[in-house]
Amino acid sequence: MVRYVLSRLLQAIPTLLLISFLTFIMGYLAPGDPIRMILGEHSDPQTVAQVRHELGLDQPWYVQYGRFVWSAVKGDFGISLYNRRPVGDVIRESFPATATLAVLAILLAIAVGIPAGIVAAVFHNRLPDRLSMAGVVLGISVPNFVLATLLILLVSVRLGWLPVAGWGAPEYLVLPVLVLAARPSASIARFTRTSMLEVLQQDYIRTARAKGVPERAVILKHALPNALLPVVTVIGNAFGYLLTGSFIVETVFAVPGVGYKSIEAILRRDYPVIQATTLLFAFLFIAVNLFVDILYTRLDPRVRFRA
């Protein structure tokens, strides 16, 4: 196990280097001057040149990229061009909000998706199944920004039950968590249904029913544990998506998370923040997938890793 984990971590290094390089090059070639955005379009050319030299932006691209990589290896992601604060501090302050939304959203998705998938499989081709699958189609098809807008108009503007946007109190969590959980819960329900339908056709399920085991026990004790094995991968991928893909939701609801800070950095051409947040998202996705692989071996002893 240790050998496999070390092998996966070593394999992640070139991936992170490639992501960092592509992010740097796209930022370097992107139109717009971050110095003039900070100082103003009509700022003195001498002042612009001085600030650009102080920040090292007048050096060749390979020198800038090499300096970024060397500093990142030591845990230093530089200084934000916009607010002149260490990028590490910006990420540390914003990551708890993103993590809170992701954890609550995946818990809600599990709590909704797995029961919906079980009900759909048990009542296959009947009304509960059709209703569950209709909800799955809606959850997967409706974009986050559309669902967020509809919920704001209905729940916040028309009914006045919850605040439109903000952060700091529990009521601010409800709408963004609902929006984030919609697609993962639909995916979990769909895969749980498919897996349950396959398991319910197995011989040991027919044997349990022939022995007179109550149907509730057949479903929950015999079928469900085996049906959930492939669903674990879906949950892991969904959690990785929630950690790394909440840009739109955080922006719509003004949640001060990493996604919101990333959008701000892109609009301001704040390259150090863009590079650091992109690397963070890539690392989190790799780490979540590695954790899911390890968890899978605990749930299914037949699975063995080879380094």
C-alpha cells in the first residue's frame, strides 16, 4: 500500500508541473497589463516600468516560471499583485469556505442520491422509478447558474425565506449547498439504481429470498453493501468536483471561497493567485482520487494495487 501511494504521488509531480506551465503560459500570453490595471490606464510610464521591475515581470518568461516553480517547491507562492499580500494567506483564508460548501453538499448528495437510487431499483419501471429518473435528468441537465438564479428568485426574492448572497451565518449556506448538491445527487442516484438492479439479479439475492429473509433485510443487508462499491468512485469524483468546480456558485452567492478568489484573480490578471489556486485544485483532485482508490481496497478485498 505504501509503495503504491508513493508511486501515485511521484506520478502526480509531472502532472502538476504541466498544469503549472500551461497556466503560466496562458496568463503570460493573455491580453492586458496587470500593472496598468493596478496603477490605472493613465499612470506614468516610468512608474509602470519601476513597479514591473520590482515585481520581476520585466524578466523573460522562463525566468519568471522557473522562479515560481522554485518558490512553490518551498511553499512560497509569491505575493498577490492586487492586494500585495502573500498568496498563501489568501488561500488559507478562503479555503475553509470552499471546503465547508463541498462537505455539506456531498453529504446532502449522498443522503438524497442513495435512497433515491434504491427506491428506483426496488420499484423498477414503476412510478417511483420514473419520478426518480426524472429528477436525475433535471439534476444533470440544469446548469448550476440557472438553478442558482431560479432559487434566488423564488426563495429569496419572492418568498423572502433566505438571504440572496453572503457569508457568515448558517442561512447563507442553504442555497449554495442545494445548488452544488443537485448534480452529484443525481449522478449518485443514477449509479446506485444501476448497481442495485444488477445486484438484485444475483443468485445470492434469490437464495436469500427463497430462505424467507424479509425483503427489507434483502435490500439493506444483502444487496446494498455490494451495490455501493461502484458508487464509492462516483462519490469520490463528485467530491473532487465540488472542491475544485465551485467557481460559478461561489461567485453567484458571493461566497469568499477559493473559486471566488480565482475569478477575481482572473479578472484582475493577478497571476500569482491564478497559478496557486490552479495548482491547489489540481492537487486536491489528485488527492481525492487517490483516497478513493485506497478506500476501495478496504471495501472490496478482491482489489489489489500494483505499484
